[in-house]
Amino acid sequence: MTALLEVRGLDVRFAGAAASVVKDVSFDVQPGECIGIVGESGSGKSVTARAVLGLASRTATVRAETLRFDGTDLQAASPRLLRQLRGKEIGFVSQGALVALDPLRTVGREIGDALRLHTDLSPTERRARVLELLAEVGVPEPRVRADQRADQLSGGLRQRAIIASAIALRPRLLIADEPTTALDSTVQAGILDLLESLRAQGTALVLISHDLAVVSRLASTVLVMRGGTVVESGNTARVLGDPQHDYTRQLIAAVPTDRPRGTRLGAAPRPAALSPGAPTAAASSGNSGVMPATIAFEAETPVRPSLTPEFAKDAPFDGATTPAETTDATADVVLEASGLVRRFGSRTAVDDVGFVLRRGRTLGVVGESGSGKTTVARLVLALERADSGTVRVLGERWSESTERERRRLRPRIGAIYQDALSSFDPRWTVGQIIEDALTRGRSRRAGEDAAHLLDRVGLGPELLGRRPRLLSGGQQQRVAIARAIAPRPDIIVCDEPVSSLDVSVQAQVLDLLDDLQASLGISYLFISHDLGVIRHVSDDVLVMRAGAVVEGGNTESVFLRPSHEYTRALLDSAPRLPARAAAT
Amino acid sequence: MVRRLGPLEVAAVATIALLALAALAPGVLAPGDPLAIDPLSSFESPSFAHPFGTDESGRDIYTRVVHGTGASLLIGLAATAIGIGLALAFGLLAGFGPRWLDFGTTRVIEVLFAFPGLLFALLFIVVYGPGVVTSTIAVGLSTAPGYARIIRSQVIRVRTSPYLEAATVLGRGRTARIVRHVLPNVAGALFVLATLGIGQSIVWASSLSYLGLGAVPPAAEWGAMLSAGRTYIASFWWMTFFPGLFIVLSAAATTLLGRSLQQNVRAS
Amino acid sequence: MAGSLTLDPSQLARAGGQRGRQSRWLRWLLLRLGGVVFVLWAVASVTFFALRLIPGDPAEAILGGPGSQASEEALAQARAHYGLDQPLATQYLVYLGRLAIGDLGSSYALRQSVVSVIGDTLGPTLVLAVLSLAAAVLIALTLAVWSTRGGRGAAALGSTLEIVAAAVPHFWLAISLILVFSTTLGWLPPVSVPGVAGLVLPVLTLAVPLAGFLGQVMREALLDAMESPFVLAARARGEGEGGLFWRHALRHAAIPAVGLVGWAFGSLISGAVVVETIFARQGLGRSLLSAVQSRDVPLVIGVVLVVALGYMLVTTLTDLADRLIDPRLNRRAQQA
């Protein structure tokens, strides 16, 4: 059987760049087959997809030994022929699901464009076909939706509309670049089902994602990309079950799903002084292969072992709590919320939410977008006034106080955010940011302390003079963490702190948060949409939906024996690695 | 990091440096006396001795243009300073004050916006009479509402930014937040705004001079020279062409510099 | 019975939406109208009181300025005729009352009612402004499209041209154009004559600097739009460059440009003062300048008010256009 798409030795280089962003990539797609391309940001997976379509930007030079679609040489094809192939023979579901529809045009016209370009249908016929397509991809009320614009549709509906426009002409190949990124997991599950049903009908599929679990659900063959090259490829079950390349192993180990609290995700060894025998994820599984502990991820500066013993001598951190205390369920309550209600107009964003957070423990709050979890964080930080209900910090009045009264307690409760960069004053250097959090007024030792803090979060003192925007995403989040722990807080509110990071970086940041909790006894209120992350970090968990808590309690019991239907649905929809891979 | 300067930016910087030299030490570039008359050589076309020609009294136009740089740039700078100064007061009041104050100031700015720039300046001149000082103030006043709008939106942008929230979480008070975050961040935008505004101020101030409402001949100011040359446009084009060219050069150079600053700010 | 009762709930919701939309538009219109009246009142009051600050006797200005040596008797007569002997508050109320019925008084210098002076001059200025705006949009769009599609060199050249165009003072451009096209080439008349030929140079003079400003804004918006994910999606659908431009990018570039039209109107009126003077064209701008020079207060106020009204109308229209181009604005306003 000849391959539908044949790629041999693909090489993409951008004008002015020293090296190619895609190097010697080869793969075949058979009719009706799904192949997955997995990689982190900068791995070249999206550029690969675009190069196949001839859309790799004007400044890019694309070369390949073979680049053939159904026998047609795409490199020799005229722009006109390429345009005819695009949309008609090869459908494309682009990255950034939420912005891939023109905000000024109706969804119906956007989908109709594919028909207008490749068929002779009259406007009325096109309209009828658009409605059929919308119904086919599971958009309710197609008549109403077709006349709406992207901003009137939810993320899931937008993605369905984009898929509708990609499959309008029944292309034989569909390339989907991060089709479910930024979607809630229940919505994601629906989109993946839709893609799977298209594949079952005979459409070949190239599925590109940063998420191994997503790819493993659909793809029979998987390519793992890193730095522009394919490091490993083959049958999905084989690659996940018996990874040959260190990087693949590391990616698998970094997925937090089904890794209970306490296990480590990343490659950095836990400082010996803290927990001498802490096993790494790989070691605990008894895998005799190369230990991931020896591999440093690129793009992220190698994590420096924390110099905790020295640091403890002269640093302001005196380790108020010992790690032993952190597991004590009777430890004192540091944060207490009861009956929190917040309305925005007629909408109730937070509806009667209450909880208790104890010293040295982590309370996870999980929910999909619009569940009110971020509003809870803002209420706890007193950035938002509650319509009713109270928050108490360290047993003291908090939510009902004035800002002036609260200021005394502010250093005891810190925060880290999803977008670390925007939480830094753009004019400040890393050093200024941390010193500002350390001192109130000037201090001679501020510089020294800031260097200690950076060390504490695994960054070198050479970053002190740098501007945060020049750092990688992981480094930025580490700086944010350093700032948060600088005033020696008892509580840190973490609002989606790892959601925009690559899995391997996410793993390192989660491990760092774990270490800091163990050594400093900080309590976390940890908010995330990601069930895997929540399960990994939390002692207790609250599941939120539409502003209310539907279920709460000990994390393992909630995850293993969910009592609420919604929690079950949420757990079912979360993509997982196949059991064998997860255990590796 | 500062972007590498392109050839255009280099040209703009060089032009501004030359203009600054002409403003501060005109004698270096043009040793002659801008007011020295020589009736025998009036209306001479550009030549080696008089690169820009001479005017009706035989004064050397090159010398006059160079010596007029100081006054013209000063008028542009002063008008921009007046405009931005007023706008800053308005914008800060609106951006920081209580809601009702913001509402009130925004309405006032809206009303002022209904006077197109030159109209406002003309109204001011009707009241206070023509002259260099009034026309400078008039240009400043008429540009203020535009600046005020931008400053207000900048203040609000910074005030609602995540990093200001982060400062609140760290326990910083209102004053500290304003002094440490809002003002420095608005200042950057303000600087760009001022650079972009100088060119326009020079153009408008010279327009007023041209209409006979600003500086008056025989002062060696570009607008006034243009005004004087108006009568002779048909036969002696150089009298208006060269002063005008300098206005275009200075306005374009400052705007180019402003744009490039803006892109640097945006990139950061 | 049952059949007639089963109404599709979505239909009901839509009917309600229609009604809601109508009342929303009505409320928006009323609010805008109220805003226009408020701004006009404020402009009139500011102008009225500002002009009372003029040093010297207004009656003297009426009779030809301080040099006219008018007799005390004549001055008193003029004062009585224009109501200047009344208390200021009375004058203000009388003035507002007259404004309300569209009476702008009579010009000191022209001995003619302000309304008729404006009536004579408004038309030519509007023709000039509208033609210039159209020409500016055309030039800006051509420049923006050419420079976004022509590669790096074209982009740099386009942006330089825009900046230089925006930096050119109207009067200098007018003089240069006259020099080239009238004095040297003799193609076009140096002063405004009736007909198309007389309009070319004035329109170009007003259009070029405006095109510089509009071009900068539109080019940036075009570049943004052409880089956006939805354009990539359209490309992947097989859309050609022309389709991308006309169906997607152009509307996005139009949004900031439409937002600038109100401002552009103001700058065109300002420019008209200069252009009408240089080309000896009858118009609002030239009347204003001569009114300023002769301190003809009623005429100045009249022109200012008419321009302010024009500005308000233009901004209302552009807001309306904005909402038609970008329906998101309606929904946002609705949520607020």
C-alpha cells in the first residue's frame, strides 16, 4: 500500500537563523491511519505540520528528499495546485483553537469559505451544507450558531466549528495541531472522540500535541520530537511501554497523572539533606534503564542542587516547621473560609464555598473554566470583596478588614500565578523584584538574601541583573516562587502555576514546590484545571463546578472513590497514558 | 535590550544631532549674521555663496534658517511641554481620583476634543492676541486633550495590571504602588508620546506663524520666514522652500525616533 | 390547543432578543444625542465666556477695531444694538436662547447674519474635506497594502514615506505643489477655480499628511491581521492572497482607521484654514481666519459651534460604523 503522505528528510530553516528548526524528519501516513507527533515548545512539531501544507512562513526555507501527497510532489507543486490541495484534500485544524476563526465573520461564512473555494455550490446550497456539517460535528442548534461569531461560542464549539470547516470537503488527510489545547478536559474528550470517529470513517490523521496522553488515545504510531529532530518513533504502545530514548522516558515520567502525592516527577535529585532516601520516579519503578536523574532538559537551565544546609545557617529561613509536622492532620489551621459568595451581576461566580487549610498541607481546588476557582483565589487574597462569607488568615480577621488593617498580615500569605511574567513590573530586574519582596525599605543584605533565594529555587545569582522577559517560562515561574517565599509566608495561593509550562518544566516546578513545602512548612491553596497535577500535589481536594463545591475530601479517596457524578465524569474525561506506560 | 538601529534611525539621530548643534551653536554652522541686510544682492537664487539663496533684503537664507533653528525647536518643545504637562495633571486626576472625578475629567476632555486642534489655538489667539508666546501656548493647549486621553488610559492600564496586584499581595500601600510602579511605567509611555508630539507641535506652531498669528518677520524663525516668503512664492521659491524643508526634516526625524522608541518599549 | 401552545423556546428567546436589540439601539441613540447636546452647550459656554476675556471694548471691535476712532455715541448705539449693555448673565441667557432656535447672531465685520455666512461657506469646505478624506484613505490603503505585501524593503520605504508625509505642514506642501504643478509644469491652476482642476491641489494638500497618519495605523493593523491564526486557518482552507486580503485583513485594518475618522475630520478642518487661505478658496476655514484676525466674535463662535457639531456627528457615525464592522462591540456594551 502506498502511503497517503510521505515525508523524507524534511528540513526547515528560518532566514537569519543559525540552525534548522526541523532537521531530517521522516514519516509516512497511510490512509485511515492516525499518527501522533509529540514534543514540547520549540520542538518543531508545528513547523513540521505547516511545512507539509506549504505554510511554513515566508521567511522559511523548506527542503525535503521526498514530500509527497498521494503521489503528488508537494515541493514541485505550483501555488495554485497547493491551494487546491489545501482544504480539499488536506484539512488543517490549527493551533490556537480559540483564535483560528475570524472574529469579524460569522461561523457559517468561515465554514462556507471552504465550500466556496472548492465547489460550485450556490450560496443557498452552501448554507444547507454548512448546517449539515455543524450538526455532524456535534454543534447544537446549527441554525443559530451559523449566524454567530467566534466570541459568542464556547471554546469547545469553536473547535468543533473549525473541524467542520476542515472536513467540509471530506479531505483524505486531516492535520490537527494542538486541537484540544486550552480546552476543558470534558470538552477535550468530546473533540478527541470526534476526531477518532473521522478516522474510523477513513480519514487519515496527523495529530500534534504536547500532551502524550492525548496522542496515545488516538495514534497508532507516534513520533517524539525534540529540538527539531525525531528522537524516537514507532508503534504507540511500544514507544510508551518500552521507550528507548532517554527523552521519551523523561517525558513519560514527567506526566503527573496517576502519580500520587510525594513521588517526584522531574530529573533533579532531591537534596540529600532534606530527604536522604527519596526515590526518583524511575528508580521507584525498578526500571533498570538509564536513570532519568542524569538528564537535564534543554531550554531550561539545569537545576542546581539546593544548598540548603549552608543556606539555613545564615539565611532568614529558620525552618519554622519540620517536615514531620507536615503530614499531621491535626496541625493548626492557617486559612479558613466559610460561606463565601461572590456575584457578578446576575451570575453567581462563587456559591457558598468553605474550607480549611492546615499548616504544611496542600488543598487542591480543581474545576473547569468558569467553575469559580480563580475567584476563590482572589477572594482568599482579598483582591475581591466577598458578597457574604468570611476568610480568616492565621486565625485573624482578614476578609472583613480594611486593606490598611490587612497590610500587617499580607507578608504571611503570598501568591503565584499562571502568567508569572505579567506579574513582574516590566521595568524591574530579577534582583529588584526579589529584593522588593524581601525588604520593606533598604537593606544592605538584600542583595545577598536575594541570591540565596534564587539559589533556593534552583537559579544562579547571575540572573539577578536580568530582566524576567528574557528568561524561559520555567525560570520566570521560579523567580515568582522566590518572590512569594521571600517574606516567609505561611500560605501561598497558587493559581494555575504550571498550566502554561511544558510537562518537563512543569515537573520541575511541581517538585520545587514540594521541596519548599517540606523544608519551610508552607501551606498551599493550589488551583488547577488539571486533574493529574491536582492529584499529584494535593493532600485534600475540592472539586468545583459552576461556583459550588460538588465534592471535597482526602485526595486519594476522592480520586479513587468519587461520590459525585460530576467528579466521575471529570475523571473519566482526563486523558491518561496507557497503564503500562504510567507504571514505567 | 535595545534593538540594533536601522539606517533610518541612524539618519534620524544624525539629523536631530545636527539640528541640536544649529540650535545651541548656530555660529558653528553659519558664521554670518542672520539679520545682516544687503540690498544689492536681494532675491538671489541658490548659489555657491548663498546655498539657499537670499530674501527681499538680501539676507542669506541659509544663515537665517540655521539661526532660526533654536527659536523654532524651542517653540515646539515648549508647546509639547505645556501640552503634556496639562495632560499629565488631567490624566493622573482621572486615572487615580475617585470615580466621579474620572467621570468629570473625562467629560471635560471629551468637550475639548470637539475643538479640532487649530480651532482651539485660533480661539485662544482671538482672546490673547497673536504673538510667539500666545501661539506656543495655543499649540500646547490644543494638543493637551489628546495626550490626556492617552495618559489616562496608560494609568488605568498599569493600575489594573497583574504586577500591581502582585504588589498589593506583597502588602504595598497605595502610595507605594503609585510611586514605585505606576509613575515609572507611565513615564516611559510619556517619553515616547513627547518625542512623537514635538514634530507635530513644530508643524502647528509654524502654521500659525505662516498665518501671521505667531512669530513675525524679520525674526529668524522658520514659520515667520515662510510667512515673509509667501508674497514672493511665484518668483522666488527658495524663500519658502528651505525653511519648510527644515520643518519637515525636524518633524520627520523626531517622529521616526519616537516610533523607534515606541517599538523598543513594545518589544520589552 | 396543545399545538398552538407549543412554542419553540429558542424562537421565543430570539424574538425577545430582537426587541431587546431595538430598545438597546434606541437607548444608545438617545445617550449619544444627549452627549451631543451636552458637548455643544459646553463648547458654546466655554467660547462665550472665553471671548468675554478679550481686553478692550467689544463695541469698538464692531466698529472696526481700536483704530476706527468711533464716536462715543456710535459706540453706545452699537452696544445697545448687540445687547452688550446688559448684565453678563442676561447676555449669556439671551445667547443660549438664540442658539436654541439656531440664531447665531450677526457678524461684526461682514454685517451679515452668521448663519448665512456659514451657509455660504460650509458647502465648499465640506466638499473639500470629504474629497480629501476619500483621497487620504485611498492613498493610505494603497501604500499600506503595497508595503505589507512587497517584502522588507517595501515595508521600510512605506513606513518612511508615511512618517515623512505625516510630518509635512499643509502650507509647505501647498506651496511645493503649486511650484511644481502650476509654476513649473503649468498643469493646474495655482488658485482655486471652479471645477475639478481647481480642486486637485487643495485636496492633495489636505490628503497627503492625513494619509501618512492613516497609513501608519492601517499598515500595523494589516500586518497584525495577516499574521493572525485565523488567516493561517483561511490559508489552510485554500484561500488565495486576494481572498485573504479582501475577506479577512481589510476589515481588521478598517477598525482602527474608522476610529480615527473623527480625529481626521478635526485635522481636515484645521488644515482647511491654511489650504483655503493659500488657494484663495471660499470656505469655513478662511472665514474663520479672517474672523479671528478682525476679532469678529459672533462669527468665531458660530464657526466653532458648527465644527463641534460636525465633529460630534462624525464621531457618532463612526461609532455606528464601528459597530457594524465589529459586532463584538455591541455585545460588550451590552454586558457592561
